[in-house]
Amino acid sequence: MTPSDVKATLSFSDGSPSIDLPLYKGSIGPDVIDIRKLYGQTGKFTYDPGFLSTASCQSTITYIDGDKGELLYRGYPIEQLATQCDFLDTCYLLLYGELPNEQKQKDFHKLVSEHTMVHEQMQFFLRGFRRDAHPMAVLTGLVGALSAFYHDSTDINNPTHRNIAAIRLIAKMPTLVAMAYKYGEGQPYVYPRNKLSYAGNFMRMMFATPCEDYEPNEVLVRAMDRIFILHADHEQNASTSTVRLCGSSGTNPFAAIAAGVACLWGPAHGGANEAALNMLEDIQRNGGIEKIGEFIKQVKDKNSSVKLMGFGHRVYKNYDPRAKLMRETCYEVLGALGLENDPLFKLAMALEKIALEDEYFVARKLYPNVDFYSGIVQRAIGIPVSLFTAIFALARTVGWIAQLNEMIGDPEYKIGRPRQLFVGSERRDVPPLHQR
Ligand code: ACO
């Protein structure tokens, strides 16, 4: 970290001595005030539930400028990566810091493809789940179970183990997600086919059956690959912070990533793409475009708890750059499938237009996020709504593992242990049962 000449001075109105706090400069983005010694010097903690003003780590992986609507992976704009690279290039970049040259690209693709199968015993583990279980419930279990199958890459303090675990996770996630899908459908699992691209192989494992192979459609494969790229990392979001916190105890990488999967499931995070599509389907069922006005009225009503899913973001206070790319992909996919007049897409466009002009959304800087469109694209590809978040988890795995490995390699890393402002009862004695 680069120290700044400027210091932050913290003073107190009760006459307690003021203290100087060091400031550090990032390569871009806001400076941070180092409060690590605050408790030692003042006996006070800072209070920041939701981490609105707290940097939990230093990182070189992903940078977001929420006001500009900019997203960079290792310095490269998401728009360039999404149009000039594929998902495995992006994985390489996130993991190792640079884009691969031709040879490294070939080697990396080969390495990942050599790890796409999962232990045959995993299917018996899967068999313990109910067939109607939510795919995210299944995936949380399957990813956690990897640590029971791959003992030779569970030492988080060993860089070779960390690298093998990273490759295994990236390679096996499509297989696991497709297995979770096939299990729910009651269809036989389809083994990976390594000569296909990463996205093409995933789609084949999803849609082929023993009686009919799946011919990957170029436009749809490219769309799937783009979904993966756009979801690959997003700096210190809830699931990534969960992975870091979980991994900070020294647990194995598979367990830490399983924690990330569990966190991603929530509707305020990765579950939003599923929630956004369900919302569109609900509006469609209840009258469609005609009823948008009524729906928006409910969203704006503080007592209703209805939210416009796929809108708003903790960091972006401008159009989410991923949403722009996904909107483009939406047009491409619907065009390729002859679904330009898809009523749900038309509804989404109408909803977006009204929301972008409405004072409520404008004043709060609420713009569409990537999930507003990714659900429409996935639905058009034939992916069931309940699988959307599992696909997000598949794509985010590389980000989680890159962030986890960065943390373990950081000499300043410590087990994560937030403090609290205690507002409960002071010490008291347990009364006998008859007096309670
Ligand atoms: N619909 C209606 N109002 C909203 C929405 C929304 N989608 N999002 C935020 N607001 C309102 C809030 O009610 C609040 O209003 P107020 O100031 O009058 O109280 C104001 O905008 C600020 O919102 P916060 O909840 O404070 O913003 P926060 O940064 O905590 O939340 C979040 C961000 C969770 C993403 C929120 O916008 C949301 O719930 N959106 C819908 C779910 C969604 O799409 N999540 C996907 C996130 S992106 C991703 O994970 C890939």
C-alpha cells in the first residue's frame, strides 16, 4: 500500500485527545483511512454495518467505479474482455494477473479440460437429494463435498494445492451444475466433452441426452460465454467477502467456495436474476404492459416491500456496464431464435423505460443491473429459472478463488473478526425457574 503524506485527524467533542490516522492511496479510486490501531489508541471501534465505508482488504483484481459505471478486471474494461476474449482467457487473467499469450492460452485450456470430470462417486452423493430440491441447495452441498473427494488439494497454505483446487473448481463447476439440472429432470448425466469450448461443453452437458446429441449454436454459446465473463468477478461483494472470511480461518478452498455459493443464493445478490424473471412473469400474468404503472406504484410505496428486481446496486449509481452488454446479447439471442417479439422482453424494455424516467428511480440513481437482462437471455437459451443462480455461481467461482488466493498470499492477512456495538443486557444472574 502507498502511504499518503496526508493524515486523517480524529477528534472528540468530550476533550479526549485527538489522534492522527494514516491514509493510503490506491492506484485508482478513493483513499482509505487506516483504522487498525484505532481501538488500541482510543478504546473505540468504528461502526459500519453493511460495510458502506469500509475496505476489508487491498486487492489488485477488480476495480469498479460505480458513479462512472466502469468495471475493470486487472485493469481491462469489461467491454473489451467481453468482445475480444473468452471466459477461459478471463479466468487466466483473474487468477494470474495477465492475459495469456497463445501458448499459455493453449496450455490453460488443456489443463482445465483435463479436470472436467468429477469423481464417479459424486453421483451417489447427489442421489441423496430430493429430485425437486432447489439447484442452489444441491450445488452448495456438491461444492462442499468436493473437499471429501479431492484430499490432495485441500491445504490452503500450500500454493500448489491452491492452484490445483482453483483449476479443479473452474473445470468441475459446469459438470456439477449440469448434473444438478439433469438430476432434477430425471435424465441421465452427460459426461464432459473436452474438445468443445468451456461454454459449449456446459451447454451440451445440459441439453444432450443419450438418444440425441446437442449441436451447439454459435450465437447461444457466445451468449453463455458472455454471461460467464460478465459474472466472473465483482470485487468485494457479499459472496466474495463470505469466501474471504470463510477462508481466513484456514479452511480448505472447496469449503470456502461452498460458503460463497450459499451466500450468492440470496435474492438481494445472485438470486436477483431468478427474482427478476419471476417478477416479469408475474406482471405478465397480471395484465402485462398495461399494468406496469400499477406495479411501479407498488414499488414506490414504502409500505409494500415490493422492489423492482434487477434494478439498483450497492456500488453502481449509474448504468451497470454489464447490463449494457447483456442487453446487447439479449437482442442477439432473441434475434437468432426468432423471438424478437418475446412478450417478456418487450415488458422488460417497457419497464426499464418507465423506471429510467421516473423521479423515484432517478433521484435514487437506480439503474438496471446485469440481472435484469441475464434472466431473459438464459430463459431464451432454454435454461430453467431455478438454475439461473447456479450458473451465476459457476461463473463467479473463478472470482472467488482468485480473491481467496490473493488473500492467502497477502502478508497482511489475518483471520477476519469484526467487532460489535453491544446493546443487550448488562451482566445479570439466572433467576430460578419459578421466578422467570
Ligand atoms: N426497487 C425499488 N426501490 C429500490 C430498489 C429497487 N430495486 N433498490 C433500492 N431501492 C430504494 C430503497 O428502498 C432506498 O430507498 P429510500 O432511500 O427511500 O429508503 C434507496 O433505493 C436506496 O436503496 P438501498 O436499499 O439503501 O441500497 P443498497 O445499496 O443497500 O441495496 C440492492 C442495493 C440490495 C441491490 C437493492 O438495490 C435491491 O434490493 N435491488 C433489487 C435486487 C437486485 O436486483 N439485486 C441484484 C444486485 S446485482 C448482483 O448481485 C449481480
